Amino acid sequence: MNEEIVRLEDIVDILNKRWKMILSITVITTLIAGILSFFIIAPKYEASTKLFIGKENSQTQDKNYNNSDIQMYQQLLKTYAGVITTNDLVENAINNADLNVTSQEVLKNLTVTPSANTQILEIKYISKDKTLSRDLVDSITNQFIKESTELIPNGNVKVIESVKMPENPVSPNKKLNIAIGFLLGLMVSIGLAFLLEFVDNTFKTKEQVEQILGLPVVGAIPDDFN
């Protein structure tokens, strides 16, 4: 128990001794994270739309539209997702909208996600240009609807959530970055404080001198001696 109390006291002493360094490093890393988030890292915007995949409207009331059909279209979502992310479809969408971007750039930031156990397909695109992100998703959606009718003649692709101009950026997450900067600075500074204490081989107390030398201390100079 005594060893544990001493160890805890030593930790507190180290932190008290180097609290200025710990505070300085923590403040600096937090400020750096804030500056990067607010002034350096360019904001990115996400535009998205949702599509419903099913039969043609004239056939939706058909008795043959049963659970098997629903499961088929749910499985078809993965195929459709693969079609949307093809270079040819993206290239055609870019050309139709006359956008200044390459298909390779688009495919890096384009996400097509089938919603689990539904017939809904979600298309997302992230860009530094909010207008580009909206126009691109809109053009890709139109191009996909056009080509999907050729792949599945009796299929029906309907937009259930139209793409809108994104207002707020999805990145950087300023609050999260600042919190990470604070925690990183705190951990680094505390670790550095213990490292400096570990490599410091000077005697801190008279008890350490007596223990190492095996001799009693006959005199000591107080810390506030002038």
C-alpha cells in the first residue's frame, strides 16, 4: 500500500512540476487543429439522392408482384450499384452535364449504397464544389435511369428523394478535430513529462541520497535559500 501511495504521489509531483509544459503543448496542438479546421482544410460538400427500384407503374398492382419479386429487386440493387459506378456511365453523365471533372476523380468520391432489406438505392458524391456535387449526382441519376431501362425493360427506377444543393460541409468536422488536437496534445505532453523525468538521473530528495550511498545526510540547503 505504501509503495502504491508513493508511486501515485510521484506521478502527481511530476505533473505538478511540468504543468506549464503540459499546458503549453496542449494549447498549441488545440490551436493548430482549430487553425487547420477553420482556415487550411478546404470544406467538402455531399450531394445525394435516393432511388426506388421496382416494376413499371402499370404492373405494380399485378398479383404477380409478390415477395419473390421484391427479393429479386432487392438483390438487383447490387447490380445496379455496379452499373452506376462504371466508367462509361460516369463519363456519359459528365459529358451530358458539361462538367469540368474527370471520371476517375468522380469514381474516387462517388458512393452507391443499397439500403438493406429495401428496394432503395442511395447515390452520394462529395466535392469541394457544392454546385458540382449537386449537378453531378443529378446527371448520374438521369443517365442511370436511361440505361437501366435498356438493362431491365420492365424495371422501374423512380427518384424518391431528389438531389438538393448541399448547405453545410460534411468535412472537416471542426469540433472533432479540435477535440482530437486537445487529447493528442494532452497525451503527448504528459508522456513527454514522464520521459524527461525518467532520463533525469539527479537526486530529488535526501532519502534518495541516503538510500543510494548508504550514508546519512548531515545537512541540506532549502529550496528558498538565497
